[in-house]
Amino acid sequence: QPQLNGTNLTPEEMANSTLYRGPVDPANWFGIRKGYPNLGYIQNHLLVLLLLVLEAVVYRRQEYYRKQYQLVAPITETIFEDISREHLDQGLTSCAKYFLNYFYYKF
């Protein structure tokens, strides 16, 4: 029970309050429940970390390959370098290549 000068609650309010009914687990305030596997909390974070590592590995591998064979890095980071807006109306395949470049650039 709190000290008499420690709260402004009435005795009925203190009896019904969660803080004074029993011990309070501070982990519940942060959304961590006891008995829940820890992997469930960090699973999405591990997936994002794995994607970031995969992206870094791909960029390093591309850089290494270009230096090994003395290739020039492309000006734009796209999938198809020779496709631009002018090629959009030339056929279905060039239209698909343009939109793949566009979505790759955006996302």
C-alpha cells in the first residue's frame, strides 16, 4: 500500500487499481509477454537484416566483377541499360523491360 501522502486515490480506487492489486511486470508495458518465444519478437528484424546483407553482397560482387574484367560501371542502376522512355511503344517486350527498369529504380 502507498504512503498516505503518496497518492490522491481513495481506498476503493486503490483496491481496484492494477498497480496496487499485485506485482506488476514491467515487461508488459513494453509489449513483451512471458512465455512467448523470443524468435517471434525478432523474426521480422532478422529478415530485414538478411535482405540488407544480401543487397550489400550483391553490390560488392558486382564491383569486384567489374574491376576484375576492367568493365565500366553503368551510369544508371537499372536492369536493362539500353531501354529508355523512347522504347516504350516499340513492342511488348521493350514495354515490359521499361516497366521492370522503372519499378526496379523506384523500389
